Amino acid sequence: MSLVSGSVPVSEEMGVEETKEVGENSGTAAVEVKADERVDGGGENDTDDEAREEEDEEGSKLQLGPRISLKQHLEKDKDDESLRRWKEKLLGSVDFDHIGESFEPEVKILSLAIISPGRPNIILPVPENGNPNGLWFTLKEGSSYRLKFTFKVSNNIVSGLKYVNTVWKSGLKVDSTKEMLGTFSPELEPYTHMMHEETTPSGILARGSYSARSKFLDDDDKCYLEINYTFAIQKDWASS
């Protein structure tokens, strides 16, 4: 899920930092690990880091004015037939006969899967409460993989949808990823996004259990799904 990538750093605790095609971006950001950055599965230091990042993003956001519903967007130009047709084309297959008055978009994550060449896809059930029970999945060391997910947008346009993932091992933050997905209009059919390919680290120091947190957020920092989970890297894939 941009789960873990790169080589294994050396420290006291050896650790490592995963329808409609919408493209792929290289969103993995390497995180320099320092000795005093130890946390317990996402502790106070990490919370402070995330708060600072959110403040920086907030200061750089483009102010687009008050949000209005899709129906209001169309009503503004109902007498301009050419502009109305252009908006309808821009919005794709939106059912204009059943547009509501909702100002807020809704994004529902429908499926998550880990794709690795030469083996069956790992289908990850989306937990309703955001906390899968036990070990969610196992990856083979030194294997290439991509994360694929589908989502549906309804009610209104969602702006700046992004995927954020943080990984810890033995309380040490070892990977942090943020990938911008884009802006999407409500559609009858779900969107599909495939992350860029990554390779899990290998060796005895890379093996073991990890904890992670994934979020899907928009420009207003509205969180549509947060998943807190554990996974493992082992010598081989888990048996079916």
C-alpha cells in the first residue's frame, strides 16, 4: 500500500520504512529515521509531525470559496445552453434528473487488493470500523507489488482526494507515503486507481510484523476511510 520500500536502515531496532482508470503517480516519500523518533505504533511524536504537515498544507491551499451543490452549479447557467452542455460533459455520467442539494461529497472505498506478478491477487476486505482483526496480510520479502483500489464518488465533486499511509516497526516509524489521486465528479460507475510498483525489502532484518495506518482524505481534510492494521514480511507468501 506503498507498504514498505527501500533498503533496511541500521539502528537499535532494525526496521524498514504499500470501472475507470485514473492513472498512477509516484507518491512514495522516503523518511529519514533518527534515533529519537521512536514511537509506539504512532505516538505523540508522530502526531506532532502530522499536525505540522497539515498546518503547512492548510497554509498553501487554494481558497475556492463556499461549496455549492451540483444542482446549484447547473441552475446558475440554466439559460446558457452551451455552457450547460459543457458542464454536463465535464461531469460525465452524473444522473442530472436525480441530483440532490448536498454540499458535501461522499467517497466510499469499495475494494482493496495487492497485485503481485505470478500469483493470485490478495483481496483485502474493507473493514467497517477501520480496524481489521489480527494480521491483515503477509508479503514475501524481495517481491514486487502494487496496490489497487476502487472507490465511488457521490453527492458532489470531491477535490484533492489523496491516499496517506504510515508504517511502523517495533514502535519506529519506517515509512510515510502520500499520493494525490485527483479531483472527481460523482459517477454511476466506480473509479479504479493502481499505485506504482514497489518492492518489499529482504533479509532477516526486514522480516517481521509491522503496524500501519492508511487514510483517504480530501482537500478539506475530510477523512472517508481510516484503516489501522498489522501486516508481516516473511520468506514466502502466506499459504492460501
